[in-house]
Amino acid sequence: MSAAIRATAPTIDIGRVLDDGPYTGMQKLVVFMAALAIVMDGFDGQLIGFAIPSLIKEWGITRGAFAPAVAAGLLGMAIGSACAGLFADRFGRRMAVIASVFIFGAATCCIGFAPDVLAIAALRFVAGLGIGGALPSSTTMTAEFTPARRRTLAVTVTIVCYPLGGMLAGLFAAEVLPAYGWRGLFWIGGLFPIALSIALFFLLPESPRFLARHSDRWPELGKLLQRMSRPTSANTMYVDAAEQATEKRAGFTSLFETGRARDTLAIWAAFFMCLLAVYSAFSWLPTMLAAEGLPPAVAGSGLTAYNLGGVFGPLLCAVAITRFGSRWPLALCAMGAAISAFVLQGVDVSHNTRWLIFGIGVHGLFVNAVQSTMYALCAYVYPTAVRATGTASGLAFGRLGAILSAFAGAAVITLGGASAYLAMLGLAMVFVVVALLMVKRHIPGVGRAHGAGVKPAVAH
């Protein structure tokens, strides 16, 4: 575009257009597709937890022998989380989502052919790359298609789809494992995300905020805005004023610039300890319950209850964050998670099974309320240019906690049983409380957001 044309061309602030405009059906469709990607993420990510008791029994191996296979998947998730964020910020959110979903679907199918634990470990690592990449890419897509006034709830609803996927995996495993065994569980379970990745390739558009940063793709942005009921002229120029005011360059080092260092480190610590607790449940909860003498069906129902609580908790927490801001709702939910884990230590597993399953559901409600809404916190703390990188880096550190859970869970269950396992969950969430209170830039509530000189929550 020549200088003369630039001087007369209309200029549009893409941030204002998106944040102040309507929430159209097309935008909701994109959020729905991102949510489906995370449903599949949670579904395939948790299949291994339901399969472990069958694998241990069939192959005659110990819990400790299977821990490296669990850790390999979580290591893949950590690498996938970090790499997907950098990829999405540089090449676009769309292909990051599509590639992630296809990778974990294909690798999950292949696990059904695995001859030994080593093969499962290698394939879980590959699947982990996709599982880890789908979460930050999909949540970033949701954040950048949703107006500011609805962003916290939209991002949280998207993340809630992970435990929803896990809950569906539990129901799926209950039907498929008895009929087709653990191999059929992975064969069938991997086909769903492969089909979804094909649908996403044809239906999912690129993020408008990402397109606005690349002038060669402005014609594509113009067509997208028209589909979003925001028509523009052919020669329109696009800027993101909020980003230009705060961001000189993108990259990993930007996470520590302009006063972000404290928040970044605190977010990393919160993700680390929270995902230590979450993946201790995802990977070992059915195994722990089975070790206490419960039948396989009842042991699997513990993780299903955990995920069911994880569907409702984040939604309630998101509503509280919208009204009161994120600091105290997040801290109180983390406290609730710690207290519920400690209370469960006093429940007799064999004589009060129903109360135990109910308590696990309550614990899952609180833990997932924290874990899910921390993505909305990331969407507020980090601007567009580094939002995917910031979210992915926090999740990558969380995956390190998840990797630790692969070994810690097996060791704690073996040495101390259910009581020691629950103590580990409770202590992890105590550390989460401290880390979240260390974050300086929390999402403001309705009252503060509309106060003088304070911008709306997540208005990046």
C-alpha cells in the first residue's frame, strides 16, 4: 500500500471492534469449535488413567513400572504446551489447534497396537505433544474471538471442556473396556479427534487479532469481519492500539518486561502445583482406589466424579470472578481444594465408599475451578503479542508438576496408601493459594472494572 493511499485509508482498532461489538453467532461457533478441541483433549488425555489398572493386570507389572509411561506423556504435554504457544504467536492460532488435535488423535490410535510399556511411553510422548498444544492454542482462540465483557466466562467454559472430556472418557471406558479391552479403548478413542481435526481444517478461521498484526493478510481479515457482522472497506488498515501501547516486541523475554516478572513467576508456580494435584488424580486416582480394594468399576467412578465436579466448579468460579475479580475467588477455591483433600483422609474407603466418591467430586470441583480459570487470568495478564506464549509457558511449567505426579503418585500410593495420597493433594493446593496471592495483576471485578480509570476485565 502506497504512502498516499495509507494517508487516506480508514484505520480500525481491531481490539475496540472486537471488544465493543456484538457477540455474533459466527464468533460463538468458533468458541464452540475450540471447546470441542478441548473436549477431545481431555477425552484422549485421560484414557490412560482408565486403562492403567487393566494394563497392570494383563502384563503383570507394578505401578512403579508404569510410571515412566505416564511421565513420558506428561513430558510431551510440557514440550507441546511451550512449542505450541510460540508456533501460534508466529504462524497463527488456527494451524496450532488443528495440528495439535490431529497429532494426539493419531498417536492415541497407535497406542492400541503397542506391544509393551516402552512402546506406550513413546506413543504417549507423541500424543502429549498434541494434548499439550491444544489447550493454550484453543483458549487463545476463544479469548481473541470473544468481547472483553464475556471473555472470562468464555475462556472458563472452554477450559471446563477438559474435565468434561475426562468425564465422557470415564463413561466411554466403562462401556468399551469390558467389550473391547484396553486396545479397543485407544483405537476408538483416537478416531474421534482425527475426525474433528479434519472438520476444523475446513471450518476454523484464523484469529482476527493475529491477522491484524500481518498487513499481507488484511484482505482475509476484512472477509472475516464481514462474517462477524463488522463490514469494512477494501482499503481499511488495521491496528491494535492497546497492544501498540504496551508491546514493543514479542517473545519469551517479553513475559518478564514492563512489570510482568512477578506475575509470570507466580503464575508458573500456581500452574506447577495445581497440575501436580490435577494429574495425580487423572493418572492415579482409579489405581489408588483399586489398591484400597474397590472393584474396577467403582474405582473408575472416582475419576468420573472428580471430572463431574470439575465441570461445575469452574463455571461457578468464573461467575464469581466476573463479579468480584479473580484474586479472592481463586484463592478461596484453592483453599477449598486443600481442605477437602485433608477431610477425605478421615473417610473409611471400604465402609463409606459413597461419601468418598462424593468427597472426591467436591475436591475435583475446587481444584478444577482454580486450574480452569487460571487461563482467563493469563488472558488478562498478557497482551495479544505474547498471550499464547504466556499461557503456554505457564501451562508448560504446570506440565512439569504433572510429570512429577507420575512418579510421586505411584510412590505415595505404594508407601502410604490413600491417606498419604490425599495429603499430597492437599499440600499441593496450599502452595497454590500462596502463589495466587502473589500475583499482582488480577482480573478486576465489575465494580473496579467500571471505576474511574480502570479498564474492563481481560480487555486486551
